[in-house]
Amino acid sequence: MTVKLAIIYYSSYGTNHQMAAIAAEAAKAAGAEVRLLKAPETAPDHVIAGVDAWQAQTEKSADIPTATAADMEWANAYLVSAPTRFGGMASQMRAFIDTLGGVWGKGGLANKPVSAMTSAQNAHGGQEATLLSFYTTVMHWGGIIVAPGYTDGVIFKTGGNPYGYSHTQGTEFTDDVKASIGHQARRLVEFAAKLA
């Protein structure tokens, strides 16, 4: 059975979009069928238009499909990437998760491997808390958490977060960063393949 990976991201300024795109390429190279999807935007258009970087990201991602409950049913693995807001995922991602009660209620989120990534404005901006709080949601789903842990030396080169890759906004996407994201995506695909 083919690994069907839904990579769902939310990105105001493009950081998590870029992370998700890097993960998608690595997952495709590992043999997965990938859907790169964005969480629905909940902020009003006039607010987005008032922030140049936000508006630019909205335009840049206009061709990316918006995630739906049907995508969650289709997939047999999930990679979620969203920025941290006050130690938890951005409200847009949480709002999308809150629409999944029907899929959850019939067991459609259970027994699927899940991994997550995040970003914040500074190096200690709540990234670990964001990932850990999301994994609590995965436990409620009955999902199987596939964190990168310390399974590759590149994890230490990119901040050492064993719960999932976390990026500091504005820093460069170096080869090590791409390798770290790629390692996490491939690890998720490998576990999904074993389960499939």
C-alpha cells in the first residue's frame, strides 16, 4: 500500500510554507504520494491586506489547496507545520483541527502516524510547548506520534529539538535545515509504510 501523506501547514509570512515544501519534496523522494495543503485562513481580508508580508504570502500560496476533512480521510499519515502563538499552534491550524470531529468520531484519524514542525520569532519562543501540545491532540485522535528524536546527527546541528523541527523566523534555510526537515519527513514515511 502506498503511503498517502497529507502535509498541512499554516503560514502567515512564509516560514512554515517553506518548511512544508521542503518536507513534501523529501517525502515524494521517499516514495510517498503527497498532498501539500494549507489550513484555512480565518483572519479578515482587510487585516491581511494591512500587513505586506502576510498579503504577499497569501498571494504566493493562492494555488495551494485548502485542507479539508476529506483530505484527512484520504491520508494514512500526517505532517503538520504551523507557527507558535503563545506556546500553542496558530489559531488557524487549531480552527481547522476543530472541524475534524466527524472524521475523528468514526475513527478516521486513528492509527495513523503523525509528525509536526513549528516556528517562532525567536529561538525560545515556545516551539517545544507548541509541538508537545499538538501531540496531545494526536493522542486524542489515537494517532501514532513519529517525532524525529535524536535519530540523525543533523538534529543536533539544527537546534536539537527531538519533538520536531523548529525554525527561528528570519534565519536561513541552510543545507542542514533542509536535511533535518527531510530526515523528519522520510522517517514519517518509513513508519507509515510499515503500518500500511
